[in-house]
Amino acid sequence: MTSPAPLRRRADAAPGDPVIAVSPAGPAAVTTVSAGISPAPDGLAAAGLAELRHLWEQRYGAVPRLRSPDLLRRLLAFRLQADSRGGLDAATRAMLAGKAPDPATLLAPGTVLSREWQGVTHHVEIVAGGFLHDGQRWTSLSQIARHITGTRWNGPRFFGLRPS
């Protein structure tokens, strides 16, 4: 059996923040002292469904409708870690929500997109805050695609940045 992970408080933690230690076994073995769970290395792992639901209700309000103690344990371990370490960054949250990032933020300024349309090759340069096409500044690729084709297009799709 491995030795338990030492309990440490982060330097920027407030006095009421939970002290969290993760064992080599992963998030199912997270221990939190201030939440009322035993500071044993398997604090959450040893808790039953009723204890996990009670802990969730104390910290986060309405309990998820889960019947699996393992799933609730993992979800609770993630939330405790996110609370102590800040959670996911904005880009990851947007990706998980299914929101596509703006192509102008993904592509470095100076990048040139090319698309052939009806025998004419069109070049679009990415610049800070927009796009350049035929010496004119545009705010979206969709505007440029409409200018080129005369019909409404999804700009990132037209220039091959998104699957069709």
C-alpha cells in the first residue's frame, strides 16, 4: 500500500478553504479536511452515497440525481479540485459548451487563407481585429465569402476552417 499524500494548504488559500490531497489512486481518493470528511487518504472513497449527497448539498446546494456513489464521488472530487485550483479556463469551457472559437483568434496575424472560386483564387490575410481582402478590411470571414460568391456562406466553412 502506498503512503498517503501529505495534506498541504496552498499558499494563496483562504483560511476556510478545504485542504485537498490527491492520492496516486486518482480523484476518487481525494481527501478534504474542512468539509467534514475524515482526513484519511481514502476520505471520499470510503464515503457512502448518503454521505456524498450530504457533502454535496452542504457545499453546492441541490444534489445531482445520481444513484452511483462512484460517479458522485468523481464529480465531487472534480468540483472540490476546481474550487481550490480555479476550474477550467474560458477557452475550455467554450469548447465543452460547443461554441466554436472565432477564427480570428485562432489564426496568427499574417496568416493567409486562400480559396478558389469560379476559377479565381482569393487571398485573405488575418490581421489584428479582422481580415484583409482586396485591400479592404473586414470583420468576419462570412462577409468576405458573401462578397466573393454573392450568397450567404459560413465564412470559416467557405475557407476550409470548419468541416462541411
